[in-house]
Amino acid sequence: MMKTTLLLLAFGMFVGTGKGTISGAGARIAPAQNACLIEGEVYSEPIRDCTETSLAVPPAEYASQCTSNASGPLRATVLKACPAKAQAMCVNAYGVPNKAYYCLRSPQSLADTRKSCIAMKGKWVERPN
């Protein structure tokens, strides 16, 4: 349960957007790159996960999706790109164009997250930046 919850934190904000674009009457589209940094503690484990996507999403909607992932001890911050020095990343899980970076994980959590990434058809990359 913990490994799934931790991985889904990073993926939660963009999976709901699907593979297309989000549009609305007069919606202004965000730049090609969006990032959502989630920091805090889950099940007594500190995390610092960041997801980047190039999906065209209006800025207000992207910010809303990002911040909806933060509750309790978690903080969400919208960025233009994820911070450098990640331990690993999962690329294109669920077939959605994205990169989920894991920056502060225990060895066991990282191993569990790797398994989850691969199960979701993502590509696991060690020390990507």
C-alpha cells in the first residue's frame, strides 16, 4: 500500500488529464513544460517527488491539479521544471507523456517505486540528472 501511495502522489496530477489537451472557452495554455513538486512526509517517510509533463494544460487548471495532491503534511509547488539531482525517474508511465522524479527516497521506497513504475509500463532511469 505504501509503495503504491508514494508513486501515485507523483502521478496523480497528470493521469486525470488524459493524453490530449484540456481546453475551455478562452483558456490560455501553459508553456510546453510544467512541473509539480510534492514535498513532505507520507507514512513517516520524507518525500520530495516532482512530475514534469508537456501536456497542454491551462495554467490555472494545472496549478489546481498540482495543489490538489497536497494534504496534511504535504506541500505542492508549481514550477517550470523539476529540480536537478534526482535519485531516479519514471518516464511515460500509463503511456502519458511525463517524467516523475524521485529526489528524497529511502533505498526500500526507491526499490518499491521502481517496481511500480515498470508495472505501469514506465521506463525507470537511475540518477537522471
